Amino acid sequence: MTTQLTIGQMNPPKFGAWLGMQRRMIELSQAELGQKLGVTRQTISTWENGTQQPAFSIQQIKTLCDLFGCDAREFPNP
């Protein structure tokens, strides 16, 4: 069983803007980031445009933190 974290402090559009900025800074496409997280490019797009709120697994948060150089304790709450 995979634990999903639905994080709810930062509104989806604000989190989406942060996610898109971080992704572009490390020069990944939406498809490449999706592949690393095990989701589709379309899912990354909905997160970035704020139409869907992500429910991250612990492993996905670790992956994002490794990619973006952040600590899980500092990970923004979408």
C-alpha cells in the first residue's frame, strides 16, 4: 500500500506556479518530470495550471526534493 499525501495549505494555482518554475529551472519538460514521478505529462500540466491538486506519495516528495534541492520539511504545501 502506498501512502498518499494530500497537502492543503498552498492553493493549487500558487503551488502550480512554484512547480513549473522549479521544473523549468532544472530544464525538465513536463513529460520528463512526469516520467520521474510516475505520472503523465497531462497530470503535471493540471498541477501546474492549478486545475488539479496533487496527492503525492512519500516517494514522489523525495524525488521532487532530490530534483529541486529542497528538504521534505521545506516542501511547499499545495
